[in-house]
Amino acid sequence: MKNQRNVQLFSSLIKKSTHSCVFSQRHRFASATTLRTFHQNRCMTHQKDGSCCDQHRHQHHETNKESSSAVNPGRTDETYQKLFEGNREFVKRKLALDENYFSDMANKSQTPNYMLIGCSDSRVPPDQLTMTQPGDIFIHRNVANLVVNTDLNVMSVLQYAVEVLKVKHVIVMGHYKCGGVLASMEHTAHGLIDKWLGNIKDVQRLHKDKLDATETFEERFNLLVELNVVEQALNLCKTSIVQRAWKTGQELHVHGWVYDLGTGIIKDLEIEEKVWRDIAPIYKIRFPDLPYKSKPKNPQDYKAAQEKDNNEEEDVGVPQQRK
């Protein structure tokens, strides 16, 4: 019985506390509304059209400002308002160059030639770094520009870009001084993100000898940034989305870039030319609905057909020669 009374008492206290909190918010909003209505009623006795007189216009403004900030304080934040100022300036400049810019943009489908997977770092905006315009690059960003085959987000973006938009180039762009890569080099618990950063630790494991051969931490850091880009670009090449595009003759190329924050220069790591072709036979995918030169009739003939495919570049899962 005593425990039951304690539970009832506790429940009563929670209800009172919740009621008090809700009442306080409602009272604050109602007070501002009542004050505003009072001023308006007084003004209507001075002006027949019901508009606010000069005497109370300032009071109305201050009351409105108080009530709106009470509901959403962020709206009066100058830092937040800068975004809208920037948007208005963007619209102004675009219309000054072309008065039909936005109507033309809205009335045509996007046809980008590029898809870019970049880091979420605010210092690395892909369109500004390449002087491209809205509609030129289909962009996906995450921490440390990772391509994880179990990440439905990046895989969905990739499929749409390749199969629907028919982009010609898929790019993984990392950057030196990457916080995600740096965090993966530490042995400190960072919380949930450690599961994500584990993918970069796998890159360290795969290239341990190269990384151990560096003389300074800075060299090791920079090399890991580059190796991470290489492995993520290779992860793209391993996907059935990219390999099917290559097999069907679609023009598609995979690239790995590293951006230097200190110089502003982008470096091409030449993934297709220097890395993928050597390991393509390991990861190649055969599609049952597509024709092959050496399709085995019996399971026991598969090994011979595979060896023949490895000698025929068309069936190995590599892109067409770049034009």
C-alpha cells in the first residue's frame, strides 16, 4: 500500500509540473497577444480605418518582436538571417545576368555530367572549387567521403546518378587536413561515429606497410587521406551499378581526387589507369542477362571460361577508353 501511494504521489507531481510548464508558455504568448490587441483597440478609437496611429506603431512593433522571439528565438539571430540575405543577393545577381535564369532552371530536367562524393567539411564546397554552376554536379557528402556498400544512402545516389541521370564521371574527392581521417588515427572513443570511422581503419590495415614507412605524422596523415580516396573509388568500381554500366557500353569513368586546403589545388590520383585495371579480374561481376563471349554451358567449364574472360578486357569489368 505504501508503494502504491508513492507511485500516485509521484504521478501527481509530474502532472502538476507539466501543467505548470505548459501554462507558463501559454501565458507568455497570451500576454503578448492581449497587449497587442489592447493597443490596436485604442488605435481604432483614434483612426476610423482601424490602422495603427503613430503613437502606438512602435509599441506594436516591439510587441510583435517580443512574441515572435518567444516562439522562435532563432529568427532574430543575425548569423541565421545572413543566409537569407545571401540568398537574396544570389537571386539578384543571377537575374541581372539572365532574367529567365530561374524559370529556365525550373522548366528543364537536370542533366549533370558529374557525380561527386565528397566530405561534409564546410571548407570543401565542390561547385565553388570547380567553378561549376547549379545543375552541373550531382553531389553526395558524408564524413570523410566514404563509399560503403551497405550504406543505402550513397548506393541510392550512385544508382540514380548512373542509371537515370547517365553521368559520365563519378568522383570521390577527399582533402588534406580531413577531421574524419584524423579521428580514425586516434585511439579515443568518439561515440557513434567510431562505427563509421572503422572503414578508414580498414584502409590503414590494408596499407600498413606504406603508412609505417612514412617518417613524420604529417606524411602519414596526408598519405592516409590519399589511400582512403583510392579505396573509396575502388569501392565504386566494385559495385554492380558501375560494372553493369561498363558492360553495357555506357560511358562512365571513376576518379579519385584530393583537394589541398593550403593551395586550393585538386590532384587526380588516376584510379582507373593506375589501380583498378590490375585488380578488376578479382571483383568482376557476371550479369546473367547480358551477353558474354565465353559463357560456360556447364558448371565444370566455368574455370576455363573465367580464364578466357580475364584475357578479354571487354568482359573483365573495366571502363571504355576515355575519349
